[in-house]
Amino acid sequence: MADTLLIRKIGLTEKATIMQEGGKYVFMVAKKATKPEIRKAIESLYGVKVHDVNTIRSYSRAKRYGFKIGDKKEYKKAVVTLKEGEKIDTAQTK
């Protein structure tokens, strides 16, 4: 997979921002992405060394919105731990 198609967006939630202080970054990735592919994509896109990659997979499920029944979309999230001293500037990434 191409690096730009593999990494969908960077997670910029409150919890993800707190995790960045410890060198961990959250990325929304393609559902079929593997850990070695994610590692290679992050290293090539941002020019950093990755120490560890953890993935979280959320499957779709029914969700009720008042009288309507919808569903939450499935996604895959990767928590990337960088090596000591490495940093990604999240202000420039979208």
C-alpha cells in the first residue's frame, strides 16, 4: 500500500495530545494495514524512528439515535511509540 493511503489522519483528541508528551502518537489507519506497514509508513512520511506499534480495531455496531437506528462505522487506530528524542510536529500535519 502507498504510505499516503495507509495513514488516514492523525488523532488529535485530548487523550492523544496528552500521550504525545510521552512520545506516543495516535493515527487512524486503513483497516487492512499491518504493523510493519504502519511502521514503514510513519518512518518514511515523518522521518522518525519508530520503537513500537500497537493497533486497536473497532468493529461496526448498531447505535440508536432517538427513534432512528444507525450504525457506528468500523475503524482501525494505531498507537505509535517513537524512539527516545524523536518527535512529530502535529501542528503541520492535518
